[in-house]
Amino acid sequence: MRFKVTISYDGTQFYGSQKQINQKTVVGELISALKRLNISETPIMSGRTDRGVHATGQVFHIDIPKYWKVDNFFYAFKRVIPKTISIKYIDEVDNSFHSRFSAKRRIYRYIFSTSSTNPFEEKFISFIDKKSFDFSKIENNISIFQGLYNFQNFRKLGSNNSSDVREIFKTQAYQFKKYYILKFEANSFLRSQVRLMVGSLLSLGYGNLELSDIQNLLKMDNLSLPKIAPPNGLYLTKIIY
């Protein structure tokens, strides 16, 4: 019997989402919790998040014994997982469902502020210097990333991908109270792609990059990586199936 599980987690508590030897990861903690329920299957995540990156809508699927009911599994699993991971929903799905390969779109949000650093938000919001920063440049130009591109210049070096081509369907930049939010919706993302896109947009807002510089990165005319944004402002928000 296959369950689809939607979770959220505090990324600052983990060395990324995928299992790693001698490192605390989201999958590693899930595996430990499942073993306490005598379930030996490995959860399959919809995608990886890097160290320090949060999730409010990460999804994984897992095959479990048929004697488990959704409600019973929900409450039992909730009791054994660490407090840094929260179960949002559990749904029974067809065995053809795959958390990664069945996904049609993924949505990330990046949150930052130009206000003074707040110790209660330090882990969850990126703070930048407001001096000489022009958010309107980001609002007016974030759509440059929409479309089908080779994002080789917007991924971490050493990434192993069969293709660096991705399609970004929607982008949005807006302000809510003291927070600035950047939203990206795509079929999938490369490793650290969102943080590198955000980094280039922040450089645009500071005037350290011109729009033509970002265009050249997308055209593969410029092979230097843009500055990467800190991980603590990034959230995997939703997986669309």
C-alpha cells in the first residue's frame, strides 16, 4: 500500500534532505522514525533540498504494510518523528504514483528583508543591506527567467545532470509588510538553481549586475556563476501533481 506524505521542516537542523553518511538529514530522520514503527522501506522524496533550505510542502511516497490505515499511520508517525519535521497530510495513492516522477510543477519561495536582523527570524529569513537597494528592478525584471532555458550557469559546479534544461512557468516578486518574496514555479530545478537566480536578482537590485548580464548568463555567453543567495530564506513551498 502506497502513501503520499506531505511534510514541512526546518532546514537549518539538517545537512540537506537526502540521506548522507554521518550527517543528520531529513530522509535519515524519517528512516529512523519509520523503523520505530517496524517499517523498513525508504521514503522517496519529490526532490532534494540543500543544507539550510526549508520546506513547507515537501512530498515523499512510501510503501507500507496493508494493515496500516491512513489515520492510524498519521498519528503513529507523528509521535515518532522529531519536532523539526511536521506531517501536514497523508493520502493513500495508487502504486503508479511516484513523488518525484509524477510531479508536474514545483514551487519555491525566497523571503528576505532589509530590516534589522531579528534573532527570532535569523534562521528563516535572509537579511540584506537596504543601502542602495532598488527592489523595483527585481519586480520589473524577474520574468526574465520565465521560459525554457539551459540553466548551466545557474547550478552548482559538480552537479551531475542528464540535462540542464528547465522550464520556468511563472515568476513573481512582491512585498508583504517588511518582507520581500520571490516566487518561482517550474517543472523542476537544478541543484541550488533558485539560490543562484535569487543571487543574480539581488545583485541587479544593488546595481552590481545589469539586466544584460543575466541575459548573457541565460544565453551561455557568460560562464561565471552569479553570487549565491543564503539558504535560510529559501522554501520548497508546493509540489503540483
